[in-house]
Amino acid sequence: MPGAGTAVAATPPPATPVRWVPAVEVVDPFTGRVEELARLDRWAADATVRLVGVTAWGGAGKTALVTHWLDQHGGAAARPGVRGVFGWSFYADPSAEKWAEALLKWAAAEFGVPRASRGRLAAAVLALLQTVPLVLVLDGLEVTQEGPEGAQFGRLLDGTLREVLTGACQLDHGGLVMLTSRFAFADLDGFDGGPARMLDVPPFTPSEGATLLAASGADWLPEPERRELVKGVDGHALAVAALGGVLTDRPPPENLERLRGELAQAATTNTRVAKVLGFYADRLSEPDRYLVAAVGLFAHPVTPEAILTVTGHASFEGRLDGWTAQRVQVAARERLAGLLPWHPDGSLSAHPLVRESFRPLALGAAEVAADATLSGVPARITSREDGLRVVEAIELLLDADQWQAADDLYRGRTASGALWRWLPAVRLGQRAALAFVATPVRRQACADYLSPRALGFYLNSVGLYAQQAGDLVTAREYLDAGVQHGRDANDPKNLARVLLNLADCLGGLGEVEAAGQAAAEAATHAATTDDPRQIEASAAYQGWVAMLAGDSRATEDHFLAADRLAYASEDASDHLYAQRGSRWGEFLARTRPTRPGPDVDRPQPRNQHRAGLEPERGPLQPGACPAGPSRRASRRSWRCCPAATSTPT
């Protein structure tokens, strides 16, 4: 398990090809975990077990357990016939596409397995597993899963990963897939106990923790006192490792007594870990403390050179002037080993709890760190991995109260949110927008630092992306808040749009009467704007809600009214299409006669000839449409794009 000892490079048996991306180090000393190692041995020896998931809270030692089992304990040998090991840290690089490509390239070089020139990456990976028995380690998968705030907690957000992991449980192969995450694997629940097994890493026992502290240099402290300290942090591996780093310097007895008192009063494990980290921080030199704070600005491993760029900011007041990359490495690998893991690729990182404790010291340099985080990310995001970097930078900037920079980043890199649906990565879009409005304090700050209209924009954005992700309960909460905000702001145009999104959400929840009321209110507000596009949209939504209610006459009246407005519009002159046309088409398919009759002359939705050219984009978003090449194209963007907005004023 992680400790204050020396990190030793992993040395796998030469007969078995092994590749870790990035390279890993096993940490010495490794203490305890006898039962967990034995369980992994049993599962590896069982040919019916094809996947093992290792879960626990952050800092519990999941990665240390798996790497020790494979590299020092000889775990791969427990799986008969295994020919290689390939490990990938999704914490370092969350791209499932890059993972699959790197795996296939490595397998081709090591085993001569050609990859099909076409086809899905997931299918190629599964074919490789069936051809060559491998141990595949997917470490840090929580960055690819839905978080606790979502309705589908633990679900994999990437389709390639979902297909590979479920397929690995279903197909007959001789390999073993190993996963680590802070979250449970919701997609694999149906396989647990059969081809998949789940190991929840427990905290250290007082005996295990006391042994680790002794091996880390705290053997001068009597064992009963070491046990008491381990119990005081609930056996949390990160806190035990941090204690090991502190106790090597033999702090005064009165300081230890004060720490014990603070741990006894703390209500949660995370609070106790924070107390230990604070105790550690108080004993660091100022340059070391600010070095940890600089690393804490980054959510992923970062090079010493990037760290030194940040420490040059005025907020550091020259505390690390004259430092070199070599000096950063020495600090991380020696006196800060319990706080800053050093990676064999020459980068270092900080655990989220360490970041939370030290980051406030360096928030003045947040914009510099955000720029470094976004290095290599295009001006408009093109992948989920780009989007994750943007979200992390936005969260950092908001923590630093740099609201305008965060807002500019959101609108510039994501086309005001439109690209979240295109990727698709609506959960990331929800997370990005939520950062602006997650709490009452954040909502007030959003209105104060940006504008009341920006507050409405982000409330509505959270609701939209939650709805598109299938989380209608969260969608309703934020759309309700957006509607109330629109009423308070007396903004009928944007209020009409948010009400239509709320009507869409309520219809999906089966609350047809409430959806009808929202659509009718939207129509009332749209009429006051004298905007034919708003009136058309409101009529189409009223038609859809009437269809849900089974009122055919009202459905036809509203859809015909919307279609007439669409056809009479100067900037489009076309029948309903996209989402509204699809809904009208659904109604016509259900109600029009099967033989020629009077109804065949009714205007028809224009969706069939547009198929493949103008796919549906979903609900509406407050704000004006971005300028386009023509009024016709602009109107289509407004009707189709969920986040086509101008910057609020």
C-alpha cells in the first residue's frame, strides 16, 4: 500500500510482455491486504471469471493493490495461459479510443495479431481477447463513469468501454480484465457473481496500519499509539501514508495530542483525512507547501516544467524562484512522497483530497493553470477527452472566482454548449453548466459576476443536458428553477423558451396536464414578443402535448397553425421539420386514412427528404441564434440546436 517509503520500479517477469501506460511504480513498503490478494488469486485461477472490478473510495489503495498483485505477487501467473499484461491509467488519459488503439498496436507488435482495417474498436479489442489470453488493467475508470449526482450512478459514459466490458463478461476467452474505480460498475451488475467479481477494498485494520507506519519510519512511536492514530483516520490509506511522512520527523507529543483531539471531533472520514493533511501542511516549509498547492491546481498528472510555469505567477510571491525540474522531482520523491506521487514518465500528481486541502493557496494562478490544462485542446472541442479538460478548467476558474474567464471558456470552446450534444457528451455538458449554478451561493455569484441572463442560461443548460441524458428528475428541478428565474426577471422571450423545454420534460415524465399548462403559458408569453418563431414553436409543442393527451382535434389544430407559420415565414418558407416535424409526422401516421381521401392534401412534415442532412437537435435554449450564412440557415439552427445562444448581457 502507499507509504512514505521509496518507490521501486515494477519489474515484471521477462517471459511475459507487459506494458503500462503510463509506466507504473510499485510502492515499498506494501503492507497487509492478505485476504484481498488471496481472493484475487482465487478468481484468477477460476476460468469462469473473466472480469474483476476493484472499488473503494479515493486513496484506499486500489491501484497499489492491483499493481502489487501483478508485479510483485505474481498474480498474472495465477491465470493459466496468459501471454501478456496491458495496463492503462484513465486518470492520466481518459480516452477510450486512445486506449483501444494503443492496446491493438501493442498486441500487433508483441503477438503479430493484425487488426481489421475497418470496424468498431470495441469489436477489435474483443476479438483480440479471444485470440490472445491477456490481463487487461483499466485503472481509474471513475473519470469515464456517471458520478453520484446522476440518476445512473456508475454507468460508463463511453460506448466503446461499455461494449468491451460487457462483451468480456459474455464471450468465452482465456484472459482477465481488471478494473479499478471509486464507483461501482452499474453496467456489470448483471454479471456480478458469475463471469464478473467485485472486490471492495476495505480500510486498513489498526494492525495493518500500525505496521505500515513502523515501516515508514514511525517505529519510534509505541504500537498502541500507532494503532490509535490509524483508528482515528478510519484506516484511510492516504491518511495513513500522510501520517507516515509526518511521523518520521518525530513531531512534539503535544502536537500529536492536539491532532488526536481534532480527529476525535471530526464527523466524517474525509474530514479526518483533511485534518491529517492540514497537520502535514503545517510542518512543511513554505516552498514545499506552495509546490503541493501548485500541483493541486491540476486534475491530471503534470510535468515539473508546467508546475514551474504556474509558480512564476505573482500570487506565489517568488517562493519557488530558482527552482528547477530536478529540484521538483527530488521534493516529490523524497520529503513529499506521501502527498505527491511521482510517475515514471516524469510527471507528478496530487490526490483529490490533497488538492482540496492545498489548492486554495494557489488559486490566484488558476488562469495560468487552466491554460496549461488546455494545452493541445482545439479552439472548439472535438472529443470527450477535450471536453473533460475544458470542464476541469472551468471548475478550477470558478473555484478561483474567475467567472468571466470560465464563462468565456464555456461559450468559446463548446459553441455555447452546442458541441456537448454533437460529441455526444451531454453528461459533461451538464457537469460544466452545473459548476456555475450548483448551489445558491454559486447562483448568486453567477448573476453578480456575469448577469441575471447568464444565470438563466446555465440553469436551463443543466436542465437540457440532464433531460437529454435521461435524468428527467434533475432536468425538471433545474428547468423549474429556470422558469422561476425567467418570471422574476420579466423576460417573456427566454421564459417562453424555458417553458417549452419544461413542457418537453414533463411530457417525458408522463405529467401531460402539467406539460400542457407549461406549453400554454409559453404560448402566452410568445404572443407578447410578437416573434413568429416563438409562436410557431409554442403551437408545435401544444400540438405534441395534445397528442399525448389523446385530443386529436386540438393536436391537428396546433400543428396546422405551427406549420402555417413556418411556411409563411420570410426566412424559411418551409413546412415543419426536425423534432416538430417528426412529432407531427407521428400524429399523421397514427391518424391519417390508409386510402386516399381528403387528408392526403394536408401539408406534410418535411422530414423524409431531410433525413441524414439535418438531424434532430432537441429542445430550445434561451438566447439568440448565432449568426449564420443566411436567415434561413440561422432559423434552422435556432429550431434545431439545444445551445445556440448569444453571450448574455
